[in-house]
Amino acid sequence: EIAVSDWSSDVCFFRSIDLGIFPKERREKLEKIYRYNYFDVLYYRSNLWMHSHRVLWLLEEVAPLAKKHIKFDLEKARALALVHDDAEMVTGDIQAIVKARISKTELAKLERKELLAVKSLVKKFPKTINGYVYEDLLNHSAKKDCIEAQLVSYVDKMDAYCESLHE
């Protein structure tokens, strides 16, 4: 395994992240949650398992450029990319358009529900992933309170845009 150490090169090598530390049920649950469930007709509907991997790959593509402009922990961002939607195993997939249209009270209620989902997930799954505390990663993902979570959120939106173009 090779870790990225030289950002002056256009070629980057990333260490693999072992998802085998999670029980099989995590993958199964993520594969059963399809994105854009509010739309009846879609020709290509991805699930959260596929989506989290695409977010990781997009992150790895933009990382060299991002590293030139902002300081962030790439390995933390990579781990975040793979778990950023895990809370949806409990809450279900709630699209951005729904969040944009609901009241502040309803949005706060959804945010509390997501934080409760984190508490239930950390009881079932490993304490760490890729050297980072799983609970911390999920909380960062929910709160967008660190640069890595904000970068993952950005590439998450890029993937959503790509999915819409594909349709």
C-alpha cells in the first residue's frame, strides 16, 4: 500500500480503506437505500453503497487541486466519504430539496434525528475506520463542522449533479 506524500505529482496513490471491519449488514442496508426515492421514474437509480464509493473517487480526483488551496487531512476526508450517509440507514434518504422546503423547526427535528441515528450506529459498528473514530466521523458529517466534512459535502453535491446529468 502506498500513501500520498508528494502532491507536486499528477499521479496519486491512495491506501485502501478496509470496510471489512464492518459487519455485512452495513453494506446490505446501504445497498437497499436508493437515492431519489421521491421520483417515480428514473432510468438509473443508485444506492447509498454505490454513491459513497463515487464520493470517495471524486474526492480523490479533486484532492490534488484542493491541497493547493486549503489545508486538510485527506485520509480523514476519505474515511468520511465512505461513511457520510451512514445515518440514513436509520433516518432514510432525505433529499436536499425536501430540506430546502421545510421549516426551520422541521429541519432542526431532522438534525436531531440524524444525531440520534449516530448514537445507535456507533453501538453496532467498529469504533474506528481508517484510524479515525467512527462516531466523530458521523458527527462531522452531520454537522459539517470541519473542512474535511465540508469538502466531502462538496463532492457529494458533485455526485448528485452527475447523477442528474446521467438521467
